[in-house]
Amino acid sequence: MGFFKDFKDDFSEAVNDLVPGAEELDTEDTATDTLDEEIDVQSELSKLDGLLEQVTKRVDGTPEEAAPATAKQENTVEDTVTMETREVVNEPVREVAPAVNVTPNPVVAPSTPVDDETAVITAGMTIKGDIESTGSVDVQGGIEGNITCNGKLVVTGVVHGNSTSSEFFADAAKIEGEVNTSGTAKIGVGSVIIGNITATSAVIAGAVKGDIDVQGPVVVDTSAVVMGNIKSRSVQINNGAVIEGFCPQRYADVDVEGLFA
């Protein structure tokens, strides 16, 4: 019986060292004199198990309390890292604009305005001097001078001088001078022109003594007589036309010289 008492005393001292407040439990037990009484082994073991359970709870309780603190620290670290990551992600990315060579837009000259009016030089009228018009000009009489018009120039009379227009048409006309047009030049049957012709396209059915420079197509009709060179992109010569000169296709897309290089 003294064995259990000594064992209990030793165990109680160990528990008192680990668990504060356990002295009260042990004091009551140790105050009881068990020398003359029978000791229930199962009861004592149950008490020991109870003390052991209390110690286990107290000892295990410390890590349980520390674990949330550790988890809290880990969460704090994770939150800090997350906030830093968010700050990095949310930080606006400053894109460096590549150097761009700014090429100024080419200055496009405004198209010359054309009025709807048409100046008519009647058949019985002869003008000596230059004529300028923002519209079209219809020459049925005679002009001794240069003609400049923004619109269409129609000549059925006689002109001694150079002409500039957006479109040119001659029908049974007699012209001595250069013909310059930014559009189409049409030389009708019975017309005689002594001078060079410059246009973007041309139809020749009359007589021309001079060089023809056309950046587009040229049609030489059956009644045409041309004494001069025809420089164009393409040329169509109908049966019966007479040409005394060369017909080089200087504005053609084909590299003629490259074919024989």
C-alpha cells in the first residue's frame, strides 16, 4: 500500500510542477490517511488518468493557442506579400511610345474651280488678245491670242495662239499653236492643228502637224494624218490613218529595254 502512496506523491509533485493549481487536488488526497484503509487500485488509476488528461490538455493547449498565432503571422505575411503583389500588378505600366517619323502630309493644291458659264465667241466675231475664263469657252469665230480656261475649250473657228484647258475639242477648226489640256483632246474630222498636243488621252481624226504627248491611250482614226511623233502609253491605229513619225510607248508598264538586257 505504501507503494501506491509514494507513487501518488511523486506523480502529484510532477503534476504540480507542470500544472499550476493542481496542488489543491493533491493536498486533499494527501491529507487522507490511507495506511489503515484499503486503496482501490482502479480508483487511484482513474485519478491518475484524470490528472494525466488534465496535463495533456494543458500541454496540448499551448500549441493550440500558439498555432493560431503562427497562422495569424503566416496570414499576415501572405497578406503583405499579396498587397505588395497587388501594388506591383496594379501599378500602371508606362509604355514607351516608339519613335515615329512624322512625315508631313503633302500639300495638295486645290482643284481649280470651274464655273458653269460658257463664253461664246460667235462666228462673226474676231478677238485680238488673250482670253481667260473660269468656265468654258466656245470659239466659233476667230481669236488671235492665247486662251486659258478652267473648263472645256471647244473650237470650231480659227485660233492663232496657245490654249490651256481641262478638256479640248476641235471640230473643223484651224489652229496654229500649242494645245495643252489636263483631260482628253479630241481632234475631229476636217480640223487642222499646227502645233504640239499634250493631254492625258487623245482621239485624232483630223490633221496634226506636231508631236503628240499623251500619258494615256491614243486612238488614231481612219481619217487622221499625223506628221510628228506620238508618245503615249498605248496607241491604236485604225486602217487608213497616215502617220509620219515614231510611236514610242514611253508610258507603258512594260520595260522594253529590260527585255533585251
